[in-house]
Amino acid sequence: MWSANVTQSEELTISSITASTLAKEFGTPAFIMDQADFYNRAQAWDIALKSAFGAHAGQVYYAAKAFICVEVARWIKDIGIGIDVCTGGELAVALAGGIDPAKIEVHGNNKSVAEIEKAVSAGVGTIVIDSLFEIERVAQAAKKFNVIQGVLLRLTPGIEAHTHESIATAHEDVKFGFSIASGSAWKAIEATRGHSSIQLRGFHAHIGSQILDTNSFDVSAERLIGLLARYRDTYNEELPELDLGGGYGIAYLPGDEALSPTTAMNALAAAVQQNCTHHGLAHPRISIEPGRAIVGPTMFTLYEVGTVKDVTLENGSNRRYISIDGGMSDNIRPALYSAEYTAILANRTSDAPTLSSRLVGKHCETGDIVIRDIELAGDISPGDLLATPATGAYGRSMASNYNHMPRPPVIAVKDGKARVILRRETEADLLGLDI
């Protein structure tokens, strides 16, 4: 759950900096990010991909939607991996961070003409096409800028991945991609081949998020390679690339076990090889898109307790409500799709007996619950610090200004030093858009 450099003795520390020191210098709530751990995790996925696929290894694309800012884009450039973006805003951040446009992959189920033209003019390496309308839009943009744009077709392989409905993306009834089963994927192939300004290089599939086994990825590889074989048999040529997406899960709770990059890539390589051999296909270039698996555990959220309240339930039992200075504006995932987290007392140790507790935010919503049920020390009181691990993915990215709450900062920690890489919003920022 925690980044590699987090320890706890008298209080929680990261790279030898205590939680109370961070709170005093940067305030709360705050996202605390381990820069060295980010590098290590990104490099581990890159190494695992190259080790498993050898000469057929494609690109590790960091999924910007998990969390991106200009400084993190600079880290990605430094590490040497690519990035996938799904809006013009994410593309702007990637370019501002200096990432080579050839290593940028553009996603999105409803890319505007302006976003497509911005991507093509910037020289992005790949655009993942999501609809028949986009085929025309990308072809026209490529003509406008006198280039041949490399594209993949996003396919829905009809897989019910073992994850929450809101983050499953590869079954039939979703907004993403072209269905293999219904035949829309083949219509997209035919339409793409009708444009000389775009080059179809292969297929893409993303089956969902927070997946902790390899079975769904194996089935996805089987179905995409089956379509590669049909393409070969029809057009007497082979497409050279598959992007098998991301979605590899992380540990959020004690007892959770995440897939290691090596385990995940070795299993994927075996499935790809088996299916290529079965169809007599040359081995395609394989790319992946880990986002949460890289950034998730590198960050935790630091809160200060504001109030503590005991509530007697209808059955006569008691529950303690512990209110923190953040909540659903910095972590919407529990309210959005019942995501589960844990938390620890961060500024001290306690020998007090634990109490059945509920960690809640400060927003005017009954559903503003960060952790629904957790055992926490009975002596927690206002002014104490609590830390929630594994908030690097989708915490700051999905943060909002609900109740006009300024969004928290992101603090990068490395070698015993902490610095702001994304500043805290202020009330002036909130008022700045009013006319």
C-alpha cells in the first residue's frame, strides 16, 4: 500500500521526513508523493515488458489520467517511457513536460476536431481511434498537416473483467471502441484502409481498472490476435502492433496482493506467443499502459482531524465519526464506486483500545465518507494527523472544488527533501473565474 520509503515508528515518515513536519510546512490536506518510488515502479514495468517480450517489446505508456502534472511529465521524459493522454489538456501537460511527441499516444471516446488537429500537428506517435467519425477526423487532420498519422483501433473484446462496473471497459455495453463480436470492428478496419493519410498499425484494448489477476488479459490477447489473423487472411499482410492496455491493480487494504510487473508481463507474453503460434502469425510489437500501478502506491494523503463525534446506532452499538479537513473533494472514489481505503494515525503512536470508526470529510453530503468502517485508536482527537495510503491514482486527478474547497497540493519527497510540484489552490483561484 505504501511507497517504498514510508516507515512508521513514533510517527509516519517518508524519506526520513515526519508527517508532522510535512503538515507544518505544507498544510493539510496534502498529497505526499515519493519521487524515487515513482521512478522505480515506472522502470520496473519497462524492464518487465522488455524482459518478457524481447525484440517484440513496444512502449510502456504511462496513463496520464491516473495523475499528471508538468513535473511528473518531466520525470516520464527522464525515465524514457511514453505517455497516453485522453484530452487536449493532458496533451498540453505532456508537451509542456518535454515528452517526445513520438512517445505520446492519444486516447478518448470523443476527441474534438481541435484536439485531433493539435495532436497531429504536434507529431504524436499514435492516435487510438474510437469511432467511425474519428476515422474521418484523423484522416482530414493528417491531410491538413501533410503527414501520415499512425493509428490503432480501440476494440471491445467482450470481456467481463473482475472489477467494479464503473471501471470495467471491455464488455459490449460501453461507450468505448469497436465491438469484435458485433462486427463494428471490421467495419472500422475497412473504413480506415480507405484513407491514405492514416496508417493502421494494429489494435488496442483496455479491459478495465484495478484488476488483480491475469486471466482477463489472456482472453483479451486471444481475441485481438484472432482478429489479427482474420486481417492477415483477408488482406495478405500482417498488422505489426497490439496495445493491450493497463488496468493492473494495486494494494489498497491490508492483505491485498498486487500483480508484480514481472508476473503480469510473463503471463501476457505466454498468452501472446501461444495465440500467435496457433494462428501462424508473426509476433506483434506489444505495448502496455500502466498508470495506477505506477503512481498509486507512490502517494498518500495527509489529513488533520477536525472533530470527533460518537453516535449511538439503532441496535444500541456505537460508532465514532472522525471528521478530517478533506473528503470527497480530494478522494471521490469511495462515493463514486465504493472504493475502499485504510488509514493510520500518522503523528504519534497510541496504545488506546480501538473503536469502530467512520472516517468522513467536511462536505455537506451524508455520503462524504472516505472509509466506511475502520478500527482506529480511541484517543484520536482534533489536531491529530491521519494518512491514507495509495491515493496517487485518481485522488488529485479527480479532485474537485465542491463546496468551494481549494484542491490540495502535491508534495514530492526525495532524499530527505520535500518540495511543492503542484501548489495548493487558494480562495483567489476559486474567485478568479468569476466575471
